[in-house]
Amino acid sequence: MSLIVTGSIGIDTIHTPIGQAPDVLGGSAIYFAAAASFYGPVRLVGAVGDDFPDELEKPFHHFNIDLAGMEKRQGSKTFRWTGKYLDNMNDRETLSVDLNVLAEDLPPVPAAFKDSQYLFLANTHPGGQLALLEQFPAAKLVVADTMDLWIQTEKDLLTTLLGKIDGLVLNDSEAHLLTGETNIVKAGEAVLAMGPKFVVIKKGEHGAFLLHQHGAVALPAYPAKDVVDPTGAGDTFGGGMMGHLAATGGNTSLGNLKKAMAAGTVVASYNIEAFSLGRLMEIGQPDLDMRFAEYAAMLDVGA
Ligand code: AMP
């Protein structure tokens, strides 16, 4: 299905009300790629520094991810992020962020990746997102994610990016920051006015809202009881969503986007059951199918 992603690959330290995980594998591209790989092969482009421990590479090989575009850059340091979740396990603060290699050039895209049709620009410096995008002028579907840091520090680059993509995925607070609108529908309309054909606004434990030129969709989150670490929920949602879209020929009809959002919701609901990629490494297709059926039954309100 030739799905390619760039984004952050990092070392995270996570604090939650029920425990801590120091120096674990994280990064938007890693969570995205792991989730999307349940739907087909994923190509990853990104860099870590020469301090990246071999130990953290293990999960890369567990999933169906082509790592030919991943560089361990000598003389550079790996992206690091430390976050703390509040008691509600939904809101979080960033305690520290060290961009390091994320602020440098993107590694070259391998020749074997040049036929990629589906691009996901996971949350990272918009300069890196644009650098990948510019190499795929004929891509069939391009979707990007972003966050508050980039809206605050790189608004011009982000605005350029928005004019070149098909879809944008972001949190409700980020949609507000980007557009100045507090109402989710008005924020979605303001994003569409910046260029994308559709926008998915994520609302954490309250689900996700899609605004598309042909209508809107609102889906709840899967009601999760045992939340251990919400990190990567947004990225794995994006991975499941884009994995489904790539596996279905890039069909962005309202109905297919709704199914894609449901796929993203289900894979994200597993991801939050353990720190880092722990839970995604344990599950397989039957687990996803089972929870998808349960979620679909829950949404069925009759005709
Ligand atoms: P999510 O919980 O889906 O928003 O994603 C969390 C992941 O995003 C963590 O693994 C972090 O390493 C990564 N992350 C945090 N801040 C940034 C940033 N400014 N740019 C790129 N990735 C980030």
C-alpha cells in the first residue's frame, strides 16, 4: 500500500498518577508506524542521534516497518520529551522537550521509497514535514498532524504546509490555538479555509470530530477502563486511520473516513493500556477485529 511516514523518533520519560517510565521508546512516527503496520507495510523516514540505545531498537523489528529511511546520525543527539499526566489521565503538561536531531535536516528518502502514494506527516518540525512532502508531488493522499509547539513557534511554515495537504489531524486545544475558534465546528471550518479538504479534531477520552467538505462525523472514544499511559494515543489513532485509508485505495469519502476513524479509535484504545509500545507488541489482528466489532455494535443506534 506504499504508506510512508516521517515524524519524531524519541526517548520519552513519562509520569502518570499510577507510575513512571523513564527513557522509553517514543515519538510520533514510532507510534504511528506501529499502529499503521497492522493494516499493511509502513516506510519510515527519520533520524535519531548516536546516543540512541540499541535496546530501544527492538520494537522497530517487531512491526512491519521498513527502516531503510532511518538514520543514526553521528554527532547528533536523539529527540527527548518528558511529559506528566494529570489525575484525569487526559490532560498533560510537557515538562521538557529537547528537539536535538529533530531540528536538523531530514535523512534522504531511499530510492525504493519513491513510489510511495500515501504520506503521513506525523507531528514534528513543519520544516521536516515539508521536506518529505516536496519529494512526493504526485502523492495520492497526504495527511499531517501537528501540535501546540509548532503552532506557536513555526506558524508560517505550518501555514505553507496546510496549503499543500489533503487532511489535518490535531487536538481540540490545538485547533483552538491555530484558528482562535473555541467552537469545534467553527474551528474545523477555519482549518478547511486554510487548505485541507478534511480535518480530524481529536478530543482525547471524548473521541474525535471530522469535518469534511461533504459533511461531519463525531465518534466517541472506546470506553477504556484500564488506562496506564495515554502517550501516543493521538499518533496511534492517526496510524490506524491512515493505515485503513491506504489499505482502501486512499478513498476519502465521508463513509470511508468514518471507518478509518473507527479503526484509529480501536488501535489507540489498546495503545493506552501499557507504557510505550508495550501493549501494541502484545496484540494481533484478532484483538483488533474483536474490539472493532464491539465498538461498532456500541455505535449502532438503529435506523
Ligand atoms: P501523542 O500522545 O499522540 O500526542 O504523542 C506523544 C509522542 O509525541 C511522544 O512519544 C513524544 O515523544 C512525541 N512528541 C512530543 N512533543 C513533540 C514535538 N514537539 N514534536 C514531535 N513529537 C513530539
